[in-house]
Amino acid sequence: MGFQIFFQLTITGLAWGSVYACIALGFVLIFKSTDIFNFAQPELMMLGAYMAFTLITMLRLPFVLGFFLALILMALIAAVVEMMVIRPMVGEPVLAVIMVTLGLANVLRGMTGLIWGYEELQLPTPFPSDPIMLFGAAINQAEIYTILATAVLLVIFFLFFKYSQAGISMRAAAEDTKTAFLMGINVKRVFTGSWVIASLVATIAGVFLASFTFLEPIMGHTGLKALPAIILGGLDSIHGAVIGGLIIGVAENLAGFYLEDYLGSGINEITAYVIVLIVMMIRPYGLFGTKEIERV
Amino acid sequence: MAVTRFCTRSYRQDLRVFPSPAAKILLVLGGLFLLCLPFMAGRYVVFVLCVCGVSVIGALGLNILTGYTGLISLGHAAFMGIGAYTAAVGAAKAGLPFLAALPLAGIVAAAAGAVVGVPTLRLKGLYLVVTTLAFQFIVEHVIYHWESLTQSDRGISLPPAEIFGLKLDTYESFYYVIVILAVATALFTKNLAMSRTGRALVAVRDRDIAAEIIGIHLAKYKILAFVVSSFIAGVAGALYAYLLGLIGPDHFTFNQSVLYIAMIIVGGMGTVLGSIIGALFMVLLPEVINAVSGPLASAYPILAPRIGGISVTVYGLVIILFLLLEPNGLFGIWIRIKRYWKPWPFTY
């Protein structure tokens, strides 16, 4: 019995962790190519999920079609936001950049509240609702699909960055923006591209998250837990973001169950932040981040 | 992002707290105006002014940490919360008088600041931001879940403040306490900024390694900035608790922390006047929005449950527009206006 609960919690944790990993991926992507830390990433996730919700329930589109249309819409929104708000901030001090994205997060959250209201909404999911039995543990199918989809997504990402022209130019722009310019890479397009891709990943994360929870305008707070994931993995490491996300998803689920008796209910909500505090004490640049050496 | 002061002709002039006699006169007049305000305004206006005063104190505290020292903190509301709950628990459970609860709130918050300050010695930029964010969420969680101490979301009610037998149970009387403390904090911050310590803090902000090489003890000054800033935040939190008379966990959330950063950015980073104007602006903004959106909600009842979205959106827009168009904040606009008029009516 003990093992089954543990197994079930781990799978749920991995599913949540996959969602965190997707959001974290968007963060790292934008950070790597534009040096901008995008606090609005969780809100992009939320907006994507709401878009999908509107297309599927209000326009009565089939799930897959609605999902793809939501992806396209979000890509457009992200491109516009990047060009209007973010591009002027490239190269500005850290605080200014952070605050612009925090302001953006506020705008997106406020607009969502205005348009869709503050009630909880249920996104219809295409996944069967009856749990399947695995090693004697009942597992929600949506969770399994989330894990699988994230895994596929990560492989695609890996291949994209390793082999495609666009992926290589993104890495180049991240490495050294000026040299990338000199090599004839269209850095502006790379910047927009990274926002578009980040918004796509965010939308996917949002739809999956909404399929095993529900939609509400404060969903972004769940998404903020991707921050500890990135910091844990190291800000500039893509595989670090993924591993960080999974660690945090699993840890908070296990902590929520096993430590509840000792530390009170709701301990799962801050497990991520406690972990990140401890890691920061030991390794101030995360588990896989590059250690920066500064010269004056 | 910091705005430099006007050109000065001597060190002595540069070291003066108030640059000109005109400024002194203006300040005295402004002070008199502040003292007379409660007699002219209604109860609600005085309450809003009290909130402004508390926010000014809080913003000045954050300005020392973020504006002068360059350590970005997304956990300012957490420090205020620690101060507020120290005062509330002290006053409600231990019967602590106001004059003891206030400094105690500051000291407890400062101790927390010292603890958070230690890891920051190794962290920089975004890693620090997320660490303070983590601290913010952990404090929020503790406030919410440590029910035996904080009574969770039912909140703690405080007895009205009392100074030497004088009961301050109206907003008007408490207003004076807040104004005096706000002015004191502003003067303290201004003097701190001009002292060796303040200059050391600015040096840490501008280039910390270079600062260390010229003999500034990095660890000492970074922790000092955290301690002073969170002491002020704790006092502001305690004042807020006494002002409201009832505090709950939602007064000190992550959004509040963002709001405080917005204040010092909108006002102008690293300036005392900027923090003051910024705090006033960000507190009065929702009042204006409510004045507009209230009638809107009654005209279109379908909007009523969603109207909260407007203020959130406007907040965000204000932050974005300031950063894009006026990175030096309201203080920068003020300086430009002054510069424009200085040689008037000649163009040069």
C-alpha cells in the first residue's frame, strides 16, 4: 500500500513537474536569447489556456482544432508584445526589465479577469476521465498524457536547437548578440522567435494544467513555481530547467503527503521555495548554471 | 537609472540636505499644510492620507535597499507583514503599549532582514530576486498557516494606539503620528544617503567588486542595507496594522511587494523625493480608478464582478509606460521642469 501511494504521488508529481518544466523552458528560452527574465510567462500560460477554452467551449470547435488555433493566436500576441514592449528594454538594467514583465503580467491578468471573469472555469478535456491501474495504483490519464507530451516536446526542442538553422541562430544570439549580428543573423527575428516559441510552450503547459485542474485568473501563481525550477536548474540551462521542474513537481507532491502531519497542511505550496532557498545557500548559480566570473 | 543632482560648486553645497533657501521655505509651508489637512478633509480622505503616509515610509525603506544599494527585493511586503504581525501579536496578546510595539516590530523585521541578507552576499541579480520571492511566499504561508499565533485569515484585531495616556482612536489623531514618522524617515534617508554609509551603498550598487577594492566592506554594507530597510518596513507594517485595527494575511502579499517596487520606479529610483511622490501616486491611483470604475459598474451590472480587472490592468500599464517612456520616474519629470524654468526667459 505504501508503495502504491508513493508511486501515485510520484506520477502526479511528474505531471505537475512537466507543466513547470514547460513554463520553465519558456523562461530559459527567452532569457538565453534576449537576457530578459520574463515574469509574465505564467500569465502567457494562463492566457493560452483561456484562449483554448474560449475556442473549444464557446465556438464549439473540436479540441485539437481549438488547441491549434489557440497556439496560433498566442504566437501572434507574443510577437506583438515582444515588438511593442520588450524590444525597447533589451540591454536595460535588471530591475527595469523585471518590472516591465511584471507590469505585463498585471496587464494580462487584469484583462483576463475583465474578459472571462473571476469564476473557476472547466476546460473540457479530451482525455478519458476514468483512471487506469498501474502497479495497483490508480493514475489519472490526463497526467500520463501530460508527461508523454512534455517528453515529446522536449525531444523536439532538443533537435530544433541542435540541428535547425533557426535553432542554431537562436543559440548564437544568446551566446553573443553582437557577433551574431555581424554573422548576418537577423537578431530581431530571433528575439521575436524566442517569444513566439515561449508562448507556444506556455500555451501547451496551460492547456495541460487546465485539464487536470481548472481555469482561473490566479492560475499564474501556480505558474510562478516554475521560477524555483529554473533557479534550481540554473538560469541558462535548458535541461536544467526541465530537471528542476520535475524535481519540484515530485518534491512538492511527496512533501504535501508525507510532511503534512508535521508541518501543517498546504506545505506543498511552498516546498518549491524552501528547496530553492536551500539550493541557493549551497550553489548560488543553480545545479547546472554557468558560474560567472566577473572582472572589473 | 539614478538621477543626479544639479551641478554644485563646492563639496559643502553638495553635502547640504536642502539645496536652497527656497526649498526650505517650501518644506516649511508644505509641513504646515500637512498639519492643517485633517481639519479641511473628510474622514475617508484622512484615512487615504494615512495609507499614503504608511506607503511613503515603506517605499523609503525599499528605496534604501533597491534604490541606493541596488539589491532587488520582491519580499518587501513580507518584511512589512513581519512587523505588522509582531505589533499585532504583541499588542493583542501581550498587551504591549504602542510605543513599545512599534520599535519591537522594527527590530524583529530587521532581524529577519539580517537573516535574508546573509545569502545575498553570494547571490546577484536574478538569483537574488527569486530568493527574495521565495522568502515572500514562505512568509505569506507562515502567516496563513501558523493559526495559533496569527489566527490565519480571521486576522488579529488591535486595540487603538495610545501615547502617554492619549488615545489615538480616530484617523485624524493617528494621522499626526504617521506624518511625523514619515517626515522623520524621509530626513533619515536623506541624511543617510549623504553620509559615508550612503555613498558606500551607492558604490556597492554601481560596481560591487570595484567598491570592495576601494575598501568598502561588501558584506557589512549589504547586510546593513537589508537591516535598515527591513527595520523601516517593519515599522511601516506596524503602523499599517494600528491604522486598520485588523490585519489579515492578504495585506502583505506578493502583489504588495510588486506595488512597492512600482512606487520607487514610478517616483524615481534612488531619490527620497521620488519615493515620496511615487508612493503618493500609487496609493492615489486606485482611488481615481475606483472613482471611475464605480459608476461604470453600476451602469453595467454585468461588469460588476469583473471590475477589479481594471485596476490590475492600469497598474500594469502605468509600470510599463513609465519604464518605456520615463525611466527616471516622476522625479525625472520634475527635474526636467525645473531645468526648463531655471534659465527662463532665456533659452540658454
